[in-house]
Amino acid sequence: MFGYILAWLCQFIDKTITLIRKKLRPKKKFELGRYNQIPRSNSFQTGKLRLLIGLEGTLVCTSPTPIPGWDKINIKFPSGLTQDFYVKHRPYLDQFLLSVSQIYDVSIYTTQIQDFAAPIINRFCIRIKHNFYRQNHVQYLEINMTTPNPHNVIFVDYDEDQCLANSENAYPIQQYNGQDNDTELLKLKDFLIQAESYMKVRKEQDPSVTIQDILLEMTGED
């Protein structure tokens, strides 16, 4: 309980200091919308499909209190305050990332600010660029497929609202809460490999086919 209170207090102080700093700075125009454009990647050059996948509850589970066996990461907030958090990777995460990154341009989506999420992502077994973080001045982040080419993107997350907002591109996954017997990433890996292979076959038959068509056909078979 004390850890949760301390974590909440650190984030509250951090937000307060950030707000004061913003008031002292010259005013700038921000494009504040609930919907944000996902960052560009090199998928156009590589010819790969793009995988945009959630962080918390999808790839990892985090806690502000110590849990035996979980990795400790020290987070430094923009205000200068620091706080220890404890992180557990979802089972088979390394196997999933190593396999899927061979055929997809992988990016991470998170509702956390970069100062919190980047130290977690940097400990993954592969280097992942073009990630999407919540900006400090945005209280809530909702994403939609306003990318220049939404037709080559698969969006994976456990959050029903986020998936509903991107229904044509979304593939929902069960939320991860730290359980050891979880096998969702193995099933997701197999699905993504099958989707990429199926996309190639369908492209030969119809060059106009999109990943949205593939998701509809494959999930419609369930």
C-alpha cells in the first residue's frame, strides 16, 4: 500500500511541477486531440507489414511495489523525481519479438510518457524504434489509424476501447496481469506469421488487397 501511495505522490508532484514550468514558459500552440497520428516507420522501404502493439498489459506488467522475481527499473520523471517500478515480461516475449520482427516493422504503443516507458522498452531483446508515447501535456491518449498508410498496419492491444476505435486494424489480446502460465504471445506469433503469409498469397491474386481485408477474412473464420 505504501508503494502505491508513494508512486501516486511522485506522479502528482511531477505533474504539478510540470504544470508550473509550462505556465512560466512562453505559450506554444499544441495540437491537442484525443486521436493522434502514429509515427512514421521504415515499412515503406522494407516492404514489411507494420505491427503496432501495446506495452502495459500486453507485453509487460508493472507494479510500484516490489514483487519477487520482477525486474526493478528506476524511473526519472521530467521534474527530476525518481521512483522504482517493478516489471515482468509476458512469457515468451523474447521468442515473440525475435520471430515477429523478421517479418514485421514493430513499434510499441503506450499510454505512458516516454520517461516511464523507454527504460522498459530498452530492456527488450531487440531494439525497437518509432515508438508512440503519451506526450506530457496530454492527460489521455487514444490512438487511431491516421497513419499515411493504415492498410499495412496491425494494431494489437488488450484495451477494448482502443481496439474498437481501430476495429478494421485491431487484433485484441487477453490482458496480462503477471501470471506465469500465460501463452497469449505464442498464439499471437502464430497468427501474425499466418497473416503475413496469407497477405502475400492474396496480393498475388489481387494487388489491391489490404491487411484490413486479411484480418477480416482470418478473424471471420473463428
